[in-house]
Amino acid sequence: MLIVSQEAVCLEEKVTGYYIDGHCHWSLYPVQEAFFQASNRAGVQGFFLGGYDPSDWLRQLELARSMPEQQWFHSFGLHPWWIIEKGEEDCQGGFQLLDSQALKANAIGECGLDFSRRFPKSTHARQETYFIHQIRLARSLEKPLVLHLVSAHGKATEILSEEMGLGTTTQECPGIVHAFTGTRAQASFFLDRGWLLSVGAGALKTGYRKLKNTLPFIPLDRLVLETDSASKGIKMPVKPTYTNFYSLQEIAEGVSSHRPESALELLQASTRNLKRMLSNTLQ
């Protein structure tokens, strides 16, 4: 049973409005009415779901059907972790499904590269291949990309430069870098090309000096706030047995401590930026 922390349920109602969680994975967990009620009272009524694999895309659509009172934004993609776990035949089949289902989504992803030491180097080439496939699919459909990049900035920027050039796609924003924690130089690569940078729990945790030094440098109209769902130490894919959710308001407060804007101003700007990125994908 998934347990929502008392902190998340008892959100203070000092922030009101309509806000979007810039990246989450509620399609992976049992629905928690108490969490969504608390989020709604605090103004969070939109949820941008990060895609993982074909079964996740189906769960995203079912979640939207079962909870129409929330606003759902869908991203369909093959996550690097899924690609690492699967063989070439599964990856080929997964991408064929993505190609056939992508029109149902607002964005492509999350996709990208994860060269963490815990993953074998033998998976790098396959990750790169399907990253390129997903970039090309997003461009052909004029949909934004949702990027997952870990310990692979050099190779990722090389691929993005080759596939997308120095400019942007035909839309205003080519996509969003999910869970950004990098340096100012790394941020500049994306900012110079029109990308949004999404920030989550790193702003609240001990350490993360690169991110905290970069936060004041990110223009307000390029910054997004995300919870990544249960971001207090649980990584995807997950078992629904943990507690302690960071709320979007907590993320906003954490980011605000490193910037001149208030938490409210950050929530408002984040939602504006997401709507702008997704504007040409909304029905």
C-alpha cells in the first residue's frame, strides 16, 4: 500500500491558483485521493507525466480517464533505464509502438542517456541509438522532448547538436531537461537553444552545490518546478511501499531560497512556461 506522508496531506493552503507539476509519475502508483485533494487545495491541478515504457503509456491514459477532474499532460517515451534492461528486439518493438502511439501524447520522453557507473558501458551504444530515434520522432511530429540525462552531458549535447543544430525546432521550445542539477555551463547549452530546465528535490537536499550555484542564473521564463512524484530517495521503477512526498510547494520554497522570486512567483512562472511549451500540442 502506498502511504502519503502527513506532511503532503496537510499542505498549508497559503498558495492558491492553478499550477502544474512539471514532472511526475503517478501512472506508476495506486491513486491516492488524499494526495490529490491536498494538492488541489494548494492549487496544483495539472500533472505532466513522464513516460517510461509502453505499459506506462497505457496507464497514463487510464489515469486520465479515471480522474478527469485533474488535468493530465502526457509524455510517451522509452526511458534509458528501460532500454538498459531490454534487448535489441524489445527496444525495436518498443519504438515501433511509440511511433504508432506518439500522437496521443503532448511530448516525447522521457528519453536520453544515463551513463551512471551502475549501468554497464555496453548499454551506451543502444541508449544513444534510441535517443536519436526519439529526437527524430519528436521533430517529425513537432512535439517537445523530455530529457533524462545523467553523467552523459558531453555525449548528449553532441547528439542534440547533430540532430537539432544550433537553433530550435519549428516550435518555440524544443523541450525540457527533467531533474536538472548541472553547472552554469551545462545550463547555458540548453538555454541558448530555447530549452526549459526543470528543477526538483535537489534544491532542498544537502549538497547539490552545482545546482544551487546555477539556480540564480536560470531566467525565470525558462524555469520549471517538478516533484518527480516521490522524490525523497525513491527511484523508478518503484514498488508502492514508501512515504514522504515532497509537494510542489516545498520544491518552490526550496528554489526560492536561491533566487529573488517568492515561491508563489516561481509556481506561476513554472506553469506559464509549461503551457507555452505544450501550447501547440493541446487539443
